[in-house]
Amino acid sequence: MAKFLTSRAENYSQWYNDLVVKAGLAEGSVVRGCMVIKPYGYAIWEKMQQQLDKMFKETGHVNAYFPLLIPKSFFSKEADHVKGFAKECAVVTHYRLKNDPDGNGVIVDPAAKLEEEYIIRPTSETIIWNTYKNWIQSYRDLPILCNQWANVMRWEMRTRMFLRTAEFLWQEGHTAHATKEEALEEANKMIRVYAEFAEKWMAMPVIMGHKSETERFAGALDTLTIEAMMQDGKALQAGTSHFLGQNFAKAFDVMFATKDGKQEYVWATSWGVSTRLMGALIMSHSDDNGLVLPPKLAPLQVVIVPIYKGLEGLEKIRQTVAPLMAKLQAKGISVKFDDRDTQKPGWKFADYELKGVPVRLAMGERDLENGTIEIARRDTLTKETLPLEGIEQHIENLLEEIQENIYKLALERRSKLITKVDSYDEFKQLIETKGGFFLCHWDGTPETEARIKEETKATIRCIPFDSVEEEGKCMVTGKPSNRRVLIARAY
């Protein structure tokens, strides 16, 4: 299996594409820029969904659903928002097909033109705030803490499975508050929920911070982000949370009566992560042998491969490991006994390695005689043979150890890819030869930011939360700067 993967050193981009397809995560579609998420890939996304949904509900949020189609006029109501998304919108203009009179299949019925076109949602702020207008009359109706699991469409020109596709799956939280302070607290709370999920479940270290004004979400007053570092030295924006101020409330005339009877505009946030997290998961941990999945998100955590001669040998192994399987399942550990007779054990070993199953057990006739079982761990590719008795506790501990080790390795890798730079010449050299995150002084102007992007293809990823005041000079212009920002090339 693994021999069919291009190595990361040879061509990282091709390695990624090979792995997505060969591991059965996704494949291309006849629909331009879209993908088919296959069952194994979707099983990982489901585990992400389940955990995130649990975390959202623990912080007081509820799920709702809003229409896929948004009236075009809604996008005219918030100027920055329409400017940010206008070039990515797919537009519905007609509502009916008819048979071609010339006998060439079906055509769009010209008589079925919509009075107003609909936009397939690129994001839902506009239709949600038009709805919130009906839900909010007084301070008693606030806060509204809604989340939506949905698909969105952004007409991307250059696509790559999971990382950037025309249609993708995501969740989008949309909250309404009585005060600016509450909305700011919400935006900060949710970016920390994302960071906790990334680090504790995805085993992926992230840096939290504020986006520069240029990089903010269209229509936001502040965008908070978590930025992750991939193995090839490129950054990936893994989640964002936006403080929208009163912009959308004013655009859709959403006001509420305060406790003292005054009318005020509502304060808003929105926040989201998408199937882009699948790409982040792949590129954070995987190797030239295939996927490396953190146990908390692996659809299958333990697989048992029997090595036998004849059906009698298979049944002996099955009966021997049945109590172990029951004990693992009782602990909430997903386990599979692979008794397929269509593939040899060696093929199965390679396939589960490719798919990133954290723990692989093998039992043959000698193991039966000795009361032992072989354990292979995916993260280190090491094996050991241990007594079968009491092995379930060792496996449970091993899954926790693998989760921690995967995070530790990613953190060590990222630490080596964070560089402080004061000279623009040095920065331009290192961005080509080393890559990674660069902590640099910046004069705060969009002009300098645009120059960095144009000359190096790197962008300001964020102004980190933990950056301390430090007097310095912008590496490009020499103008005063009081803190460093995080710069990198990114997906």
C-alpha cells in the first residue's frame, strides 16, 4: 500500500493528494471543485462533529438550521460583507427545467426566471440576522446562542480536497447579545473552545491571536484565529471567531428594548470550523506510510488480525480474543476482528497502517500456544509481544500514550519552525529555505502588509494573544513597532 504514496520529501503536495485518495478519505467529483467524502473520511468528520457539538452545548449553545438559498438583496445590506464574498457566489436564476424542443435532453425554462436571484450560502450572517429581527424585541430575548451544521458554497478557482473546495461542510455559530462586553466575551470563549479541541482531540498545537485588519472576516470588527503549522512549513488557519459589533444588526434593523426602555442595536458574533480540519489532521501527523490518527478521532482504534491455517485455527483465535474485544468495547474503545479471507495478513497490516489505525494486534498459532499477542503502535511503528491476560488495560493506557506522543511530536516540530527575525533580507531568505512561523516587527500599515505578501507570498497570520510589548522596528520599513506578529506562508 505505502509504496504507492509519493514521499513527503519528493513532493509534499502529491503525497497529500495520494494519501487522501489511497486511505479512502475522499475522491474528486464530476462537479467542478467539489469532492466526495468517502465513509472512512466521513467517520473521522463525524467524530470531530460529535466532540465539537458536545463542547458547544456545554457552553450553552443550541443547534438550528437556516435556508441554503439567500436572497441576493440581503448581500447589499452590509457593504464589507458583500465586498468580501461577491467573487465567490454561486447564483440561482431559474426554478424550472423543460424538455428541449429539439430533443436534446432538458434545458432551463426561460419562462421560469426568478424575480430575485438567490445566492447559495457562502456563509449565513445575512439570512440569520434577517431572521433574528423577528426573534428579538427586548433584553429578555437575549442572548441568542445558535449554531448551525451545514454545507456552504464558495466558488474557488484552485481547489484541493478538504483544504479548499467549492462546497464544504462546516458549523457556523451566530450569537446575539445585549452588550459589547458580552459579545467580546463570546468571541474569545469560542476561539478557546476551538483551541482546546485542536490540541486535546486533534493533537495539533495552535497559536491563538487577532487577525490584522486586512485579513479579518468580511464585516467583522475583530477576527480571532487559531493558526496551526503543517509539516512542510506552511501555516493553516484552523478556526476563526468574529466580533461583528453592531454591523449586521444595523444592516437588518435588529433592535431591542433595554431594561430602562431605550432602543439599542444588538451586538453579534459568528464563529466556525470546517472540513478543512481534515486536511490539518492529515498534514499535522501523517508520514510516508500513510495516515497517523490521534486515537480520540480514529474511527477504528484497535484492529485484531488473526494469522491462521484453516477455519479451525481461525475459530480458536476468534474465541481466544472474544473476551478481550468485549472488555475493550466496554471501555468505549472501538475494535475490529478482521477475519476476511480475501486478503493476506501482510496486506492487512499495510492497509491499517495506511489508514492510521492507532493499535494493531496480531495473533498466530504460536501466540495461541504461549497465551501472548503482538501489539504494533502506528505512531512509532514499533511492536512488542505481551501476555494476553490483562492486556486490555495496557491497550487503554497505550491509546492515551499515543494521543500524547502525537501532540508532543507536533509541538516539537512546530517549535523548530518558529523563528524570530528582525531583518527583511533574512526573512526573505528563511521563508524560502526554512519556512515555518516568523515572529517579526511590523509597522501596522496595510501597505507594508501588502508589500510582504506581494514580495514573499507570506501573510500576517495573527497578532498572538501572548505577544508582549517589545519596542522594535518594522523589519520592512524601519518604523516603530511595539510587538511582534506571526508571519508565514499558508494554505
